[in-house]
Amino acid sequence: IGKKQQLFNKTFRISGVFKDIIGLQVGNNVRFSGINVGVVERIEIIADTAVRIDLVIDESVRKFIKRDAEATIGSDGLMGNKIVLITPGTATEKEIQNDDAIATSVPVSMDDIMLNLNMASSNAAYITNDLAVVMSNIRLGRGTIGKLFMDTVFAGSIDQAVVNLSLIHI
């Protein structure tokens, strides 16, 4: 427990402001390049559209986290706990300092993904229904394409017209 809470390591603190923390909780991990480097220490609502999170990070990784680094919220596995993911930033930038604010990006939520999937599914159902109507009309010989494929007399007339056109061209 002490190791997870960074009690025995030299640490520094940074914070970030998000519109939505999507279930992040105090004590959740902070990862940098796939490695657990810290924990969420505090969560505070600072406005109706802003939530501040305070992170405690192991001092040994500070040199890799630059001032233009970015934090986002992700999942530990498909349905796992929420975690904070930190991207390093530009190598030429200075390293982040104790009590600095880190830039944040809006995470994609499962709710957004499910909503988009639901809309895509509905659209696919409409397209499939329309395609079934078109194919049914073709099978019944309706419309020009239906007559071309299904009406042998019409198809024969088109064949004869093409033959006649080719004879005129000679």
C-alpha cells in the first residue's frame, strides 16, 4: 500500500483540469510510457465544467515529463479501473516542475463509443432495408435495371439495338 501511494519514494506533485473524469478515483494509478509512476492524490470540483486532479509522481521520472506533456484518462484494460496516462511532451522543452499544471485532453468515453456504434447500426439497418427494396424491384423486373436483368424481351431489344448501331457505324 505504501509503495502504491508513493509513501517511500521521493515525489513531486502536478495537477490537471478536466471537464469530466469519467469515474477516476483517488488512489488510481498514473502511467507514463506504460509504467506506473504515481497515483491520483486528490480530486476537486472547481467549477460546473471543471474538475481538478492532483497527482503524486515518482521523482525519478520527472526528467522525462516535459512542460508540454499531456494527461488523459484511460482504462486499465477493457473494463478496468480508470487511470491517468501521461504523454512525455517535446524533448526540447524543459522538464515539468513541482506544482505545475499539466495540459489535459478529453478522453473518449465508452458512452460516446456506444452512442456512435448505435447510430452506425441504425444507419446500416436503413441502408440494408433500402437495398432489399431495390433488389426486390430488380427481381420483379421493375425499372430500367430490373427490365435489363429480368425481362428477356427487353434485353433482346437492347441487344438488337446495339447490333443495329454497330451496323450503321460500318
